[in-house]
Amino acid sequence: MLRKNENIKLNFSHALTIFTIATTFTSLFTPAYLSGLNQSAMNEHSLLMKEREILVERRNKELSLISSLKTPESVYKMALLQDLDLQMAKNE
């Protein structure tokens, strides 16, 4: 009976030691792991923000081009290039 109690205490002691070691390593490496995840997320965010800036700039240039093509001068130039005869509209 005494030997059984010693084995139980010994097994409990080994389990407690393994649990303590595992907890210690987990608490040591968790901050480094989370820091790496944070850095990765920040790099991805930075890349997406640069791509967004490029897309906004491209959109603004295209809107500027579209608005410049709507002016009467550009319509007249395009008509000349296509050999179209434009006539002035009369307001009656």
C-alpha cells in the first residue's frame, strides 16, 4: 500500500514538472509569436495602402481625362480629326 502511494506521488510530480516546463515555454514564446503576427499584418496593411493610393491616383487621372474630353474644344478637335462638318446650333 505504501509503494502505491509513492508511485502516485511520483507520477503526480512528473506530471507537474512537465506541465510547469510546458507553461514556461508557452509563456516565453507567445509574445514573440504574436509580435511576428503583428509585424506580418502591418506589412500587409502597408502594401494594401500603397496599392490603394496607386488606384486612387489612376482613377483621378482617368476622371480628369474623361472630363477634358467633354469640353467643346475637345469635341471640335475630334471632329476635325474625323473630317466631320460641324454646324453651329441656332437658339430660336
